[in-house]
Amino acid sequence: MDIQVNGLNYNVNLQDGTIESAQVGLYGRDETSGDYVNAQIKVQPSDLAEGAKFLTSNPADIVTIAKKKLAADTALKETANTPAQ
């Protein structure tokens, strides 16, 4: 599934003008099955490369981080309490 960006917003602290995080809107749809995903992923300063700031980071890099977070968040996690199907 090809994941596309439908939004990139910076969350600014109006008191001091710093960017606290970025909100990335992602979506994708599988043409064959019709399955789709629609997500909002928050990228924190700790997610950026060491020493990087939102103002100096390439937006494409922020989107890449968000896509990786989406993949990690949606990966199947084995648990002892998985219900029977």
C-alpha cells in the first residue's frame, strides 16, 4: 500500500515561539482489496535526528519519521491474550 501525506502541521508554543511537535496526516488505499488506512501521527523533537530542530529539518524527513512510526504502531504484536478466531 502506498502511503501518501495529506497534511503536515507544526504545533507551536505561542508563549516562546518554539515548535513543540509536528502532526502528519497519512493515508493509503489498496486498489485491489479496498482496504485503507487514515492516520494522524505526532512527531516529537525526540524523534528527530540528534541535534536537529523542526525549523532546520527537511519536511520530507519529518514525513519519513511519521511513516516509520505508523508502521511500528500498526505492526502485529504478539500477546499472550490474543483472542481465538
